[in-house]
Amino acid sequence: KGMSHIPTRQKGAVVETPGEEFQVHVRDDLPVSQPGHGEILVKMACSGLWYVLFRLDMAHIQIATVTMCWAYHGGRSVSPRQGALSGDWIAISGSGGGLGHIGVQIAARVKKLRVIAIDTGADKEKISLESSAEVFLDYRKEDVTARVLELTQEGAHATIVVPGSKQAFETAPSLVRNMGIIVCVGLPRNDIQLPISATVCAARGLSIKGCSVGNEDQMNRLLQLALQGTITPAIEVYDFAETPKLIGKLTRDEVRGRAVNFLLLLLLSRSHASMGTKRSWQGQPVGNEQGDMASTPAGPIMAIFESFRNELDEHHDRRERIVKVSRDITALSKKIIFALQRVRSIHEPLPPKIASENQGRFDQINDLFTSIVPEVTHINAWRYQRQVSAGLQEFIEALSFDHYLRTQKLITHAETIAHLPPGIMVTEDDYLMGLFDLTGEMMRFAVVALSSSNANANPTQSTKSQSTEDDASSTAHLSTTQAGIVLDLRAFRTECEALSIPRRVQIMRDFHKKLEVMQNSVEKVERAAYGILVRGSERPTGWTPDLSGPVEMEIH
């Protein structure tokens, strides 16, 4: 909306007396910082509050976004491929908290694990059992380690430590069996460590893992599970003016589930809550449930998830549009390459008909790239880079092949960018992969060129006897075009083999795969040239095929 719509003052919660007896006051006269170069200013609608924020940095109150993806990431760390199978035991400390109860639901309902919930208080017991925990243990009333051993015989297969308390981390190693997994999610003070020596860890074969935020795919799946009702987060909603009261409940561990602080009362209005609409698989509203949704306490929460779903739907639609454009670019690029394979010379102007046809296809490709520029700029340049990459590499292959036939030179990275509309990002990876694909087309071009002019290597001799000097002059040779493309391919192979590629997983895998294909292509051309220069020279002087009978073809 522009800088003119940014207010100069904002509401905020301020810690005025940092320390053990801190006090929080809500003020509405705090200045709004103006974003600088490379910065954005975000207007918060609601946020989650986590007690560890205040213990780690008492000087400032920080607002944490809803971090349910952390719970999903913790559950994912004990997936079957990590060692925990369906039906295995898992102990989750802090099971009644904002992250813990989501972790319980994912472990029990999605991963099909047997969950031992560990927390304290009747409210935490209720939310843990409602989240599908099989057993609840109150660490203030029971010997948790003894009860876990009693239930599991050998100990749990894995444990997730969600709270940032010293007691939770000290108890974790005693809850798991040998070869068990300890997943650390909570953020305690830096002086709190797991009470286990390296010798004991090695002897018992324990695996200790740390979990931070999840990735975009995990968050998408978690939101889908929430929309389907598989995951039902327990949320207590507080007005922003209640921040001091909420922080007091957090310090006393009295918050049940996730505490959400609403900063915009608009989210609680009937109009925004009406976003919670049941839809069919085609996205059309089903029934007239908007009024009921708005009148229930869950209305605002469903409205938030509906807005998330709308954003995800827009993301998927945008990605599909980009994938379709990339496929169209790939098809047009292949047509350009097929047309160029009809050319029989290099470093010369292309035949007018082929040049005209290909220019029309290049114009169509430019229009396709232009159509997705708004979709792949700024942050989306990397978000959808994989969807654009396939078509872009095929375009680079066609463009570089056209450039080589005209100039007998490789097109540079800068020249490639100049042939694309502004806003289309050409990474070094895509440029290099496109050139690797070029060698395959050069190989096909070279083999056809060598085969079609093979007869020139042994010109037809007259039936009359020739002098020794004439025999010597008929030695097999390569034409300028043939020799040029063979030497160019060998030079390109040498340069590629000398490249130093950073140790990035994706580019390293693709690089070695395409390098091997490129080496095979060059070897095919070398063998074809060998067949002309060496094997052709071994033919008797004056040898010609018997044109009166079937022509015997020699394959190189």
C-alpha cells in the first residue's frame, strides 16, 4: 500500500524491570521503525507466546510466530526410516504444552506410535489424553523413569524433550532403551547439558538429535492435517491488553496448549470469521455454514487456517502455471534443435528457411518467459527455480547450439542472459547443465557430418593405373567442418574435466552424471573420426562400393 500508509505509532508489550521480578506493561505510543534497504515491515495479526523467549532474553519481549511445524519436525525425526516403527513406544516430555500436544497427536495419529505423555497437572493430563496419548505420567507425583520401564520393559524406543527445563533434559537418557533416540526440541539455558558421557552414549548406542524449524513441505502437510481434523491444536486466545497476565501464566506453567495473542481485533469480527467455509474438492462452498462458523469460538481459528489454505492454493496454482510454461519452452527448444540438425556446416550463416523458422520459435519462447516474469521475481526467483530449471536448460541447449553453428564458439553466460527478458534468473548451474546437453547435439551433428561425407575420405579412383604420387594424394582426411567439431568437442571435454564444482549436493550429482554422458559423446565422435582416418586409409587404392548390387553400409 506504500510507505504513506505505515503508522508512526504502534502498540507493544514492554519489559520495564528485567529480572526475576520483571513487569510487563502494554503501551500504544511505541514508534514504528521504517524499513530500510533490503528490509520489510510486517504487520502482525496474531502470535504465539513461548516462555523460553523471556528466560533467554529478559531485556526485550519478542513475539514468536506459531511454531507448530516444530512439533511436526520432532515427530518426523522418529519416522520409520529413523528407527521408530508403527507400534513402538515414544515418551514426549511437555505433552500438554503448545508444541507437546501437537507432537503427541502427530506421533499417535499419523505415525501410529504408542505415546507416553509426560507433564504435570490435571489440565495437562486432559489435553494429553485428548491428543491420543496412551498413558499420562505426572512428573511431580510419579517416578517417571520407573513407570516408563514398567510400561515398556526395556525403555521407550525414542523420547522427545519439548520443554526447556533442566529436569526434562536430565531425565531423557533414562527413558530410552539401548539403541534409542533422544530428540531435543526445547531451548534451555546454555549451561544445561544432557547428563550422559560419551562412553555411555557409545556403549548404549544412543542417537541424540536436535530439531529446529521445519521446512515448507512439512508445514504444508501439517496445515492440511489440521484442515482435515487429524490434528486439532488446543489454543487459548488472549487480547493483547492481557499480555502481562499471559506472561505470568507462562512463568507458572499454567497455559494449556498454545497461547495466541491477537493484535488485530478485526480477526475476531464476524466478517473475517466467515472465511471458515467448508468447500468441495473443486474449491466451491458447500452449504451455508458461515453463520454457524462465525458464532462459534473456533471461528477465528478456522479463519486463520482458511487464509493459510487460500495462500497455499495460490502457491500451487502458480507452480502449476510455471511448470506448464516450462514444458512449452522445452517443446519449442527441441523443435529448434531438430531443425538445426539439418544443417551441414559450421561457422557459416544458417539456411534462410531454417533461420526464419527458428527465429519464430525463439520469439515464442521469449513471450513464454515474459508471461511468468511476475511469478518468478524477488523471493519467488528461488522458490520456483526448480520448476523453471528444466525448460531453461533446454532453451540454453538450443540457443548455444544455434550460436555454435553460426560462430563455432560457445555462448557465454552474459550472452545467454541477454537473450532472455529481464527478471528471468539464469543460475550458473542451469547454464552449465545446458552446455553439457549441448555436447549431445554436437555429437549427433558430428557423427552425421562424418558419415555423410565419408566418401570424400576415399575419392573414386579411375580404373586406369595411377602414379605413386597420385596414390599418396588420395590419403583419407577430414574436412574443415569435420575436424573443427572434433577438436571443439575435445577442448570442451578438457575444460569441463578441469572444473572445480562446490560441494553442493544437487549440482554435484547432476555434474558427475552429465560429465560422464559428455565424455561418452566425445568418445563416439573420436571413434567415428578414427574410422575415417585410420580404417579408411587401410582400404586398397581405387576401392569403391559395388553400385550394381546392394550397398553395404559401414556403421561407425
